[in-house]
Amino acid sequence: GRLDATNVLSPRVSVITGIGLDHQAYLGPTLADIAREKGGIIKPGVPVVIGRVDAESRALLSGLARERGSAAYVFGRDFISCDRQDEGIDYQGLTWRLSGLRLGLRGRFQHDNAALALAALELIQASFPVSADTIRQGLRAATWPGRLDVVSEQPLVILDGAHNPQAVETLLAELPTLLRGRQVKLLFSVMRDKDWKAMVPLLARVATEVVVTRVPQARAEEPAVLQAAFAPFCPVRVIVSAQEACQQLMAEAGPDEAVVVCGSLFLVAEVYPLFSPTFAPLPQQQVREAGR
């Protein structure tokens, strides 16, 4: 957005993805406020690609683009992705028509993200030409650690950095495809400045048991506070060490159960070395709670 360090760059194209309520202390309390801050990346004369956003945000961003003499290309109007029965997508763009694209990233929301990336590529073809074969290969090969990330099959363990209500709703919409009827053991930690109280009842709907833990962050909510919040909804206990908590849940998981880890990218970073010995987490001050 407007205050991001990356906003000092002079891009060939700008891209604004979905907008949700997060970082309100810095961006403002409403979707319109946040959209206005995100629109701060729109540069005079530089085209902007706008993703699936609410009508008010779309109108606001399009207006900012007009004021700055920037052409705006809007998802659903100028380009779109269409789901296929074989789980791939077809892309209908500004001029491109690409069918049967396969994505390496899990989740239907990634279909929208792929369309945004392709629209951006279309707009810079003159200076950054990419072949159709390269596009297909890139979409298939793309990975995103910690986002609907299946890091173990037996037991099934899913890591997801969802850290606001909108991201949790997205996670919950995708879980049935991955779980295939398994019950959920949830490992949870969150930063206290997030809207985590709205996340608790959402997660409790799918969790048969919750373990709350601590991550080494000054902003982290106390496990005892989280335990009290989950207690009216489902069984919950505290295991202070995130890695020990994850290992214990895995040891206890039966064949009809799965472990889901979410609430914070800091939590994902804490447990990831259990599954990837070569994973070297960034120093905590460098790990950012990135938006979906």
C-alpha cells in the first residue's frame, strides 16, 4: 500500500489483490479506508490490475486510477478465470485465451490470483515477453510454503498462515477438500493486535480439540487468554512450546484425524523446521504478517 517500502519503486504495472480487514491500526477501520491506502501504489500513467474486491473498493480504486491517468483493468470485467471440471482453469484476458491451466498452489482463491498475474503479464508483454509454455510451467511449479501447505500425509498436517477472519474463512472453505472427512486437531497462536476473537468461533466449528501455544513475539497473545476464549466452544489445552505442541498433536492423531496449524505466520515459522530440516526461519523481526 501507500506506506510500503516497495512503493518507492517505479513499476511497469501495479496489482491490487483482494482487500480485507487487517492492519486497521495503520490502514483505517473500513474496507474503503484500506482500499484507499492500497490505492497508494497506483502511479501516474502506470496501468493497475484490480482483483476481486467489493463494489465500493472497486469504484474507489478505479477513481484513483482515473485521477492519476492510469488505465485500470478489473477482474470480472476485463479478465477472468473460469474453473474446469478437471480442477484446472481457463483464462480469458485482455487478448489472451489460455485453456487447461494447472496450478501448483492449492485453493480456489488461487484461481483469481493466477488471473491477476496473467493480466499483469499481458500488460507488460512488450518489455517482458513470456511464452505460453513458460506460463503453463510457471503456474504448475509455483509453491507457497505455509499457505494450505500439506507438510505431512501420515498424519495429515496442514500449515496455513491465516491470521484474520477473512483468511480463516478462506482456509475453512478449502479444508474439506484436503481433510476428506478427517476430524481436526487445531494448533493455534495469534498476535493480540489481530481480530482473533472473531476467529475463535469460526475455527471452533471445525476443531474437535484445540491446543494453544506461544510464539516468541512481544505481540503474541497469552495462551491462557486464548484458552479461555476457546473453552466455551470445544476442548482446549495449553502447550507452551509450539514445536512440542505440534509433535504431541501428531503423535496423538489417529488415521481419521488431521492437524491444522494456523493463526499466525510466526507460528508457521516456528513449526516448519519439524518438516523441512533445511528450513531456516528469518529472524523474528523480519517475519511479516502478510495479507491474503
